[in-house]
Amino acid sequence: MKLSPICDVLVEGNRMISLGELPWMRIETPAEQWAGHWVRLVYDASLVAPLTRPLMRVMQPSGHEDFILPAPVFGRGIWIGLIPAKATELWLSPVDWIGPFAFQVVSLTIIGLAKRLAMGMRQHPQITLRALKEGLRGNQAIGQSKMRRALGAIPLAQYRRWRAARARSVEWHHLDCLSAPAEGVSLRIVIVSDTEQGRNKWECFVASQPLTRVSLSWVASASTLGSMLNEFDEDDLVVVLRPDDRLADFALAAVAEHCARDPASLFYADEENNNNPVFKPDWSPVLARFGELVGRAWFARIRWLRTVLPNTTAASTLLLQLPVANIDRAVHIRRVLLSTNAKVPMRETPFALPASVRAETLNEQLQVSIIIPTRDRLDLLAPCIQSLINGRSSLPFEIIIVDNGSVKSETLAFFETISQDKSISVISAPETFNFSALCNKAARGAHADILVFLNNDTEILSGDWLSLLVGWARQPDIGAVGAKLLYGNDTLQHGGAILGIGGRAAHFERNLPVSERGFFGRLSVPHELSAVTAACLAVSAAKFRAVGGFDERNLPVDLNDIDLCLRLGERGWRTLLDPRVLLRHYESASRGKAHSSEILYKKEIKYFRERWLHLLRNDPYFHPALSLESLRPALG
């Protein structure tokens, strides 16, 4: 199918160039023939260029609707979805970068009910049956939502079938052609083995590559770093492997293309360990300190390796974990480049916190303002305040209660009683409920170095919670810091928000048992992510003021916490979650859940989607191979 440029795309012969981070092209086919139908869209993209999720924009007389499509991880992407009934045009945004790109639509076909049901039953039989039942009852919107999940969230257990349907052959002279700078990259493959077994396989692999500056070295396990890297230039890239490891046909080309774009010291990619995928987040310095983020699929600059490892380091050591704690820059290549049967397990024990984060090094004069918006609901507020008092840490803090028009006598009496404590104050804000405005008002009156926003329906469960939050929030490169929150039944309510789920953001792995480590072990150790909930959120007062606080004009109630984290991120301040900070959260108990947020906060959701569309398609801490149709790890 032909694609024609609409915005920020230049076509020169067979070459397409993106002129912006949101280029658009039109699918040259009458959209009316697809309108109101479920369709299967198949598309191909380069295997060596950076990977992102494409966007599809369905134009309608009343406006447009955007759909985030699955990323073509192995060169091909497949999206199954419902085209709105009043569609007039279909647009695609294939990439999110400036420069040359390769993309083509392979097919667009209607998928009938029988085929949808067959596919759904193979992947999620219970969800498919519920979707069918809701449709028969006339609940079309609910039925369609469940069917999207059944078709768009493929179980990880079906990885091999999923991959086979999305893998295509390399096309060096078409989709996968290399740029001129990439062709000049020098790559060194070092195989660590005490025998020659498998050497012929690797020599054939090197000979098949389109790159001209690739070398193969075979070294004994006792060889030293100094001897194995002796003949290499400082700027060369090296990968150290076992004889039975396997690199993808396009692996070296993908590394060379990324290397030509970025002068990073280290490039790491995704892996298959014993035929199981390991999809990694983008570079996360905190996560890298304790978890096996980099893994086995790494490609390092020679000069950096020589800096972090002594020349006497044995070659076999490089088959284990790299010392990445103090690396200046690392880049994640979002591709499965290495298949191995030698899995390096993630570390189970927490890492030693930096001295500047540990509680014993915090200044006792450092003050914290804990801000709690509320309106009546003394049954929630009183236990919350009591848990703060009972868990009082060595750090001095004040509690600022923002009263949004409480009227019950018992609540007012409680305010009068607790106000006798000099560390607790109540400020009146009886205006129409606007969470952002309430928090901003309290923040303006706070004089502390650190602000902690806390919902009135929370209870503290960990004694060192405040020291951990403050320790992280004081770091110059950290913005918002969040906590692990549990429902009343001790299942997970919040372990961080993932962008793009539901077209906006959602709490990933919600309802997991508290003992679960979570995908990539993230629920057991501190790690970076795009956003955390303001039910418990710590941030430096100076950074909060620098971004203008919560957006009380555009996001008065919903999504304001996600937006705050993303605006902090624009300034270079990463968001962090420390799961050792544990609270119980009776989610939205003070406001209730009477209506769908899609209806209540339609205007806010629209603003949020338009403001952050570039991040919703590509959360850096959630691999684009993963589905945005599920709160559990699944394939897209």
C-alpha cells in the first residue's frame, strides 16, 4: 500500500526522511471501506534503526483518534483493532526521530467475527467469552475493550509463535540498508573458549555481515583483558561471547547504526535466554546498580573497558556482570540481538545505597512538609495522621492539612485538637475540588526543603519511609520519588505508572500479591520509571517550583501527578520508585468511584494525550515489544 507524506516527511526516490519527531503519512486507500470494521494492519520497518511504536491517526469529521501500534521488534508489526465508523482518512507516524527511516505497509484486511473469536480463544479464552457476552447484552464499548485486550495482549508463553509471525528476512539493500557512518564502525567479536569448537560457525557469521570492519578473536578463558584488547583501537566496540551464543543476523548492523548516532561508552540490547525473552528498560542508573539490567548482550568501547577494569582481568569475567555503576552514558538497543543458554540471574539482594541517600547521613535540620488534601472523611484521615505520628522519624517534619470544605462537626473538632501540635497545621481551601490547586496552595505556604504529597486514605507501613523518600529526593538528578502502595487485602495497588496503557497511563501489575518481585524484578528494588502516583510522592521544593507545581488549569483532578513527573523529566530529573517505602492505600476512597474516569475527566484526558503523545507511544522504561492492552506483562 502506498504511503504519501502529509507533515514533516521528505521523500527522495525510495528514501524517506523525517523532518520532525512526529512525522505523518497517509495510507492511500479509501478509509470508508475499513470504517466500522475490525482490521489487521501489517507493516515492516528497519531492523537496524531505533525501535519505536508507530502511531495511527484516524481522521473523522469531528476530529481524530490516535492509536498506538505494536513496535516491529523483529522487522514486522501487526495491529488488530476497530476502525471508527466515521473514518475519512488513515494516517501513520512511523518513527519519532529526525532523519532517514524505512517503513512500508504490507497489508490491511478486514477481520471477521469468527476469525476474531478464534484468535481470542487461542490467547485469552475467558476474556474473549466475556467480550462476546457483553456484545450480546448490548454493551458494545465494554465488549470492544475486552476484545482489544484479547487480541492485543499475547501471553508471554506464546513468545515463539508471536516472534515467528513478526520476524522477516534481512533486506540489506532495502529496508535494512546501513548509513554511511555506520559502515565505518569497527566491531570486535571476542569468543572466550578453551577449545576451537564452533569457530567455523562464527567465521561464517562474520563473513555474512555487510560491515567491512568486523574482526573475530578466539581467546582462552584465562586470557587477560590487556592481552585480548591489545591490538584494538580505543574507539572500537567489543562484544565478549561464549562459542554457543548466537547473535541475530542484523545484530552487528543494529549496533553500528546506534553507535554512529551516539558516542556512548556502552550499548546493551535485549536477549533470549533459553528461548525466553528478556525485554529491558532503557538506561536506568539506579536499576543498573543492583539488577542485571545490562545482561550478556553488551557492546562496549575499548577505552571505557580499560578504564573500569584492570588489565589483569580474566576474559571469563567479562561473561558475567559488567561494572556499570559509574558509567557516563549507556544506550539501550531495543532489539533481541543475542540468544544464549547461559542465563545470568538477577541479583536478589538490595544494593548498598550511596552515602548521600542513607538515612544516617541526612541533616537533622532538613525539614519536610507533608501535604494532605482532605474533605471530611475522618474515618480515613485520623488513621493516616496517627500512622504519621506513630512512625515519626528522626527527620523533623510538618503536616499541612488542606481542608477542602469539611462540614462535619467531628472533623472540625479533630482539626481543632490536632492543631495544638505545632508540627500540624490546617489551612482552609473550601473552593470547588481541584487537587492540583489544593496541593499548590499548601506548597506555597511550606518552607521545607522537601515536599511529600500524601493522600488522606493512606497509612504508613514502613518505619524508614520518610528517610528513604527524602534521601532520594535530595539527589540532584532525581525529581519525583514514589512508594509501593497496597490495597487493604495486601495486593499491589501501585508499583509505578506505565505510559500508553489505555491511551494514557496505568498502574502496571496492579493486584499482584505483595510477595511478587514483578516484571524484571522491579517491585523489589529501587528503579527509575516515567511516573508515580501523588498518593505518596516526594519532591524537592525547589524542583517543584521550577516546573510550576501541579497543573491546576488543565489537570485539576486526573493525571496531574503523571504530568508533574513528566515535566520534571523534561528538565532532566528522573522519577524513581523505592518499593521499600510501603503504604496501604484505600484508593480513591475519599472521592469514590461512581463513574468511569473516561467520562468524568474527558477534557483532562484529551489534554494529557495531546501534551504527552510522544511519550505515550514510547515509555522509555517499558519495552515497546510489550503490550499496552494489559496490566500484566504480555506481547504486543
